[in-house]
Amino acid sequence: MPEHFSQKTRYTSMNYLVQGWNIYRFLLSPDELRQILSPYHLVIFNAHVPKDYVESTLDEYIAAYSSLYNLLISGEKIIRQRDYPLFLHRGATSDLSNCLYGRFHLYEGQQYKSAEFREPVVGISPVALYIRIDDDKKLHCSTACSYSFYSEDYMGIALEYPKMIQYRFGDDYEALKSTETLNSYQDFIRLRDSIKKITRPLSIKAAGVERRLNIRVSDVVRYQLNGCYSFRKNGVIVK
């Protein structure tokens, strides 16, 4: 198994801590993804942004996603050193007023600001599907590996939303509580349900073994995956 796995356990913000993650992995065509995301605002929350930043455009995100998607289904190897600008992270929200920025600072002579959101937003992040067949012909599959180290195994994106939240109270933090009471949790539920309606779990066969995976794919893209680099390399057939 690969050495580098993502360890999503705790994220620190100026106003709150979160713990545990709801993760929903999927692969759609660019047109399908545009339709799913069109009711939402997209924002940057994992990096600082220019002082006049408000939100990101859906066109920018879909353009990058389309390039990765086309590389994937074409069978070309995705190379991190070349293709890293395409691996965008965004947050999806129905309420832009939740997405406040502060902590203004200078970087390389320009003024930037950082996220100080009232509630978490639904993260949209790239995912990889690690598939290997060992010397004993055992099939190994995992979505826990990081796309940063296994870019050639890119296999779509994931919705990510924390399970627990802990708000700052004075110099300390309140007790952890469920995020299900937050308004932004409904964004996660609506996005998840919209994706679920047009997808099914991805099932594959390799080395004589069939495996149902925790990535959902639409019928539009399901059989286009047979020619992707990772599947061809490992003799994988989509079922």
C-alpha cells in the first residue's frame, strides 16, 4: 500500500475547530458537474486571497476540471509537475454572507486576506483511487491516498464537510457539537443528494476479483473509464 495517505482529522480556523469528516466521492462529466454546482457560490478557503476577492467563478473551476477529466478519459498519464494548476480546491455555499475574510497582511508587496467564515463551507477537493495488484495477485483499492503523491491515479472529486465543530469562546473553545444544526450543513446534504440521483457506485474487476468502490460515477462517464491510464496499467475493467 502507498506510504502517503491523507489524514483528515482536525482543521483549525481562527473562530472554530472541526473534527471528523463527511466525505462523498464522485466523478461526473464537466457538463453534469456544472449543473450540480450552478446554484452555489464558489469560494477559496484553504489559501489567502487578494484583498478585493469576493468569490471564484464557476467557469474557472469547470475549465480546470474539464482539462483533468479529458486527460483521465483519454488514457494519458496525469503528471503532478505538469498538471498541478488543474487541481483546484473550492468551497461551495448557498450563502455568500457566511464567507467573511479578514487578517489582512502583505505578501510579496501585495495585500491579502484569509478566510474567517462563520460556518464551514462544503469543500470540493480532488481525489485519487489507488489500485495495485501485488505479487500474490491480490487487488488493493483505496481512496485514502493523496492525489498530491498519486496524481496519475486521479479519479474525480469529493465533497468534504466536518462532522463536529467547536467554536471559540473567550480564550478557550466550547465543547464539540454536531455540525448538523448549522445552515451550511444543508448545502452538503443538497449537493450529496443531487449527485446521488445521477450516479451509482463504481464497480471494477481486476485479477479475477470484483470490487465495489466508494466512488460514485454517472452513466455518462462510467465506461469511458476503461481506457484511463490507471485502469489500463492494472488490467481493470469497469463493471
